Amino acid sequence: MASTGEIYSALTPLGFENTGNICYGTWKGYAIALHLQQYKIYYTHVATRVERPSSALRKAIRRAIKGHGLRMLGGDMGRGMKREIIFSHSFPKNADPAAYYAQQLDLIVSTLRENGISPADTCDISGSAHPDSLCLIAKSLTVSYQPVCAAVVKNENHQAQEQVERNELSGNYVTGFIGALLGMLVGLIPNLLTIIYAESIYAILFALVPICAMFGYKLFRGKMNTASIVIVIVLSLIGVLLIPYLETVFYLVHDEGFALGEALSLTARFFTDPANLSDPEISGPLGKELLQLVLFMALGIFVSWRLMRSKTNSSVMAESEAQLASLRPNPAYSTDPTAQDE
């Protein structure tokens, strides 16, 4: 099977370009983005505007492509966003990538047209009609090739530059730390509730801790550089240590009837008493619980890593510059006489 780079290069004669990770272009009026999702599985994002998404429409499309190596994902259909439909597929080992992909795109396009789904015809950023350009747009951790107004994209790039410059000048680690601490505590709440009431631990909920901490850091105007991620990770791990403490406080208040202040004081003394920490009957179970919580938090940090990185100044500028670099005339609306559709 050809490598991703070889596949992308093979699609160049079809009018596609690539950034190394994303291959993009147009096909019979539809804006297309292709990327490797996981081992041998590729996602094709087709920019559309579905006016009346429904389960019946989804089933009709799936019936039409069944048996052709394509699978339609949930995408935005039926979810109110109405901006793209995603298909998953692979490239057969001995097939010519360009010929095979052209065949798959023809099937996708004919299926969409037969079901009344037209190419996207509004700016993905502003919603304006007659978008004069196309560019890569990152939303909800996915990237698609969408119609846009060039002026809007350039204005967004300018705003991103100003935002980064302001943050570099006025961003504050202290206020950011306070925001991250408060965010971390907010993220701990659903985890505590599930541990106390459901007696279960859900890894996905642990991802809320670093995510809330990062949003708190940004909300309190912390400096959004690499140090922000370090601060968030450290506070998230500290949050793990707070869970047994807060569990004990809850037990004393809820089950034993202690006042909150007294429960906080008693629990603090209990966990800082060297005698208790050296007692195997206490330190053993506590150590096992903390190890389990640390592992779940590490998984939560892993799950949220991409989102956390996307908030840093370097990522914001890289995304904005990549968006600007992918800006191309929209064959459907462009006034550029050299712009041609596939």
C-alpha cells in the first residue's frame, strides 16, 4: 500500500494540493479535504449545506455507497451544524491512488446530487452568500476545506496576530495560575460526583480537569505559551491528590454530620499526620487509590492534549497562517478568470 505522502502526490494531477497532513481541492463543485485518520483509514470531508438533515437522508446515502468501500460517518447531518459530510475509506494496495480516488469522489458526488445535497455555498466563517474563496478550516478538532470570503479570512488572521501580540505583552502567569486552579477545581466536581454516588471512575471525565484548567488559565489572561501547558498538567496532577481529601470531607459532612470547616480541618490533619501515612493499613489502600487516579488523569491529559495545545499562541498563529496559506479562489464565485472547477 502506498504511503500517505505517495497518495497525496498521486492526487496532484487531479488538482489537489497538500500540507503534508491534509490533502485538499475541489471535485465537480464540491470542496474536498482528505486526511489519514488512523492506520490505513482515511477520512474525506465534503463541504455541503444540508437544509433538512434527517435519518432518512442519511440512510439513503449509506444505501447508495454500500459495497463500494465507503462508509458515511455521522458528520454534521442531524446535528444542526450542516457544514460537512465525512466519508471513511482506505486505498487498495494495488490500485492507482488517483484513479481509485476519482472513482470514489464520482460516487460520492453523484450520490449527494441524487439526494439533493448541493456544494456548500456560504462562507463557513461569516455565513455570507457568494464566498469568493476556499480554505482549510479547523473546527471541533477536525479540518475541512470550506468556502469562505477572503476578506474575512484575512481579517481573522490579523485579529489572531493582534491577540497573540497582546497576550505576549500583557499575559500574566500569576492570574493565569489562579484561573487554572479554579478551572481544575471545577473539572474535579463531576469526577467526585461519579466516584461518590456511582462508585465508578470514567476516564473521559478526567479529561475535563486539564481542559477546564486550560480554559480557566486563558480566561484569567495567563500567558499562552508552553509554560501554560506545564502549569495545567501540574495542577491536574495536584487535583488527583485532592480527590481522596475531598472524598473524606464529603463523608464527614454528609454521613457523620460534621460542619464543613471542622471536616476540612480534621481531614487535613489526618492526611498530614506522619503516623497515619506510615501506617500500612492506611497508606497501602491510599497509595493504590492514588496510583489508579494518577493513571486515569494521565489518560485524561492524553485525551485533552490536542485541545490544550490548540490554545497556545504558537498554535493559534500556526493555524491562522495555515488557513491563510490554503486560501484559493472559489471556482463557483471567484472573479479570477484563471479559476477553474474540476
